[in-house]
Amino acid sequence: MKMQKYNNFIIENVNYKYNIGDYVLLDLDKVNKEWKIMDDNGNFLVDDSVLITDISETNYYEVQFYDLGYLHIRQSNIIRQLTSEEIKNYKIKENSLKYNL
């Protein structure tokens, strides 16, 4: 039995592909099926680049958008990790919002 420890609790038989602190790219079409993240005009209300801030024992990732909004998503809604250039862009957007630039 494979066991992993995350945030002081044990998760059995779960193979998490991503870790807390990883920057990942979301499949917004899949996320939109669980959460309404699209406006009436068909535009997404969130960006597809996020930071994983927590992993729950119910097989969900808590992710943070650059505007500091949070959402819980399934691993299947993540496409891949961000490239270093995409991470840089995420941090630029986050700091621009944070410091009103």
C-alpha cells in the first residue's frame, strides 16, 4: 500500500502527480463543468495558470489564481506544469495586481 503524507494527514493509495507549490495549466473547459467559470458571453472569468496551494484528502487540489482567488479542482483538470516563462508571467500578473501596477 502506497502512503504519502501531506499537511499532517496520511493519504492511502493516491498517486498525486503534482505537489504544493507547483504552477500548473488548467483545462478550463473541464473545470467549467464543475464550477461556473464562464460568463454569459462565453468568456472565462479566470486565467488558466494557477499555483497549487494545498492537496486535500478527498483527491482535490486547492489552486490559487494570480488575482488571489481560490478553487478546488481534480487532478484530471490539470493539463501540465507551467514552463519557466509561464511561471514568470503568472508572477508578473500577480505582482501587478498586488502593487496596482
